[in-house]
Amino acid sequence: MDDLGRRARKPPVPAPLPLRTIGEVRAALRSGHASPGDQESFEADLQRALETSSETDLSAVAAVIVDYRGRIRLRQDPDFKIAVQEGLDLAAQLKQQNPPSRGETARG
């Protein structure tokens, strides 16, 4: 099958989640639209940003929201899991081709 045939059979991409508010980001995290642990990390990062922000500069809070919104969007991308698996497969292949020499330890 050619490339065009494979692309034509791809499942439709779901509509992006609305992530305009902290509540929408929290709802997406609760629904499992991010990596494990992101919900707790978001709350901790948001709390730290709030505690260190002044009333006239909430840029740290906005940065946290943008960061986690990006993480959620990334996980929504249907090609994300494929790309991660390809990376893991390549890493495993490279480890097999170049095992650590004596005295070195494998990182992992």
C-alpha cells in the first residue's frame, strides 16, 4: 500500500480540547489527557507560581498553564505514541549494538 493509502485510512483526529481556563486544564488532566503524575505536578507548579507572583505580574502562572496545555495537546496528537515508541525502539536497538564496556554501567 502506498503512503497515500495509509494516510487515507488514518482515524480522524479528535477535536482539540478547550483549554482556555485553569478549570479546563484541570478537567483535561483529571480525564487522563496527560502523562501520569501531571495532575499533581500541575497543582504544585501552579501553587508555587501563585506564591511567587505579585498582583501585577502573573506571568509565572501563565507559563505554568501554557506548559501543561502544551503537554495535553501533545498527548492528544495521534502520532505522539508512535513517535515515542519509535524512539524507545531505536534506543533499545542502539543499546544492543553498543553494549556498555566493562566497568561502565548502563543508564536507565
